[in-house]
Amino acid sequence: IILSLMFEVIDFDTLTEKNEELVALFYDSAVDNAEIFKFLEESESTYPNTSFFRIDKQNPKNKEATDAFTQIPKVFILNPAERLAEPLNLEHTIENIKNFMALKLQSKLNMKEIIPVNESQLIEEDAIVIFGDKECPRCKTIAFTVKRAADHKGIKTKIYTCDGLAMKFCDERGIYNYPTVWLYLDQHPTEIKAWTTLEIVQEIESNQANREERKKIIIEKQELPQEEQQPQGQIDEPLLTDMKTRISELEQRISDMEEKIEKIKAGKSKDEL
């Protein structure tokens, strides 16, 4: 395969010195990588302001770095503003790599859209809220990552500064470490413990699905048939048994959902749920 001169092979130490938006492919030259090579080479024209590099596992200079990977090939995308080289932690199909690059590289972030809010504005709409203070440098870098994920899902990004009088709100909710990130859906907060764009997107999607399921359950409970009026002292046993069965099924679904939410809060991936 004929490769673009820009899609060059470099060693890991050289890669770590780069401070630019880039896509890095860690690969093993002992196996066939033609399909991924071809796709990434073609992607250079789609993302002309992004550099593309390859790091070969067979190069002794890269042994220490690549030995730590459980999966090869492995794609990373570096955005200097985020100070994060984010890995693609999914199967490396062409479709997954394409979607990952679209998520990380396609949109240009308007950081002025991040809204500072007070307590009363937190639940006005669905949003991700970054809790921090003025002495939190990590809050500024995580804002890029959070906003990219929030933009992808079409929700707002907000900042709540835990200073002065606002400190009481944070203290009462156990928000002591900054940044802390909460997702508000239908006025209900859930802490987001992911720190990469793709994982935040996955947590948003999981929580959105859980909220929709809970809404359906509530509606179904409201629509349960009322007992038909019976003569005093008589009970329609079949109807009562049916209602008890349906209520039991709904309660089990709620229990299953709550268990999923707890697993998400514990930081488990969607595949583990």
C-alpha cells in the first residue's frame, strides 16, 4: 500500500513531544493493517488541520509503551486544549474509528457558550454542569471534553462556581473535589465519573435511556385499570390477581433500572451492565 508522506512513522518519544491536534495509530507491522492504513490516509484530506502518525510495536523504542496495551491496533486522538490523548476504547472497526474522529475532530467548540449559572438555573433545562472553583486548573481543560460530548448529544454545558455563598450548595451535596461533573435530565442530577469524550457520551446515552424507561413505567402505573365496582363485601379475584402481577412486574423493572444506575455511578461500562 502506498502511504501519504504525512502519515509518517515516528517513535513514541517523538510523539510525546508533539503539541498539536493529531491522530496516532499504534500498530503491529507483523500483521496486516492495510484497511486501517488506507482509511486513515484518506482521512487526512477530511481533517487537513490534523496530523496523522503511526507508531510501530515492532520498533524496540516503542516496546515499553505498546506492551501496556491490551489491544493493537490502537487509535489515540490528542487535543492540546484538553491536555488529553484520548484512546478509542471500542473495537477498531472502520466505522468506530470514523465516528470517533467525527466526535473529536469535526466540530469546532465555542467555549463562550458555556454558561455560568446560579443554584436556581441548574435545573432549567437538560445540561451537564461542571462544579469547580476559581483555583481549579483542571476545570478549564475538562470543560473542552465535557462540552464536546454535550454538543454531540445536543444539550447545554454549564459551570457552577463553588465560591462565596454558593459554597453552601456544594457542601450540602458533598461536592468537595473539583471538578465534579453532574448530568441534569428532567431536573434529576446524576454524577458523571467519566473523563473522556466518548465515555461521557456513553454515560449521557445510558442515563437518557434510563429516564425514558422510567417515564414509561410511571405512565403504565398511572394507566393500570381500577377495580371494577363490586357489590359490598365482594372482590373480583381474577382482576385483583392480574393487578398484583402487573404491579410486581413494574416494581422489578424499576429495581433493575436502579441497579443499572448504581453500576453507572460506580463507573462500569455499558458492556458490563
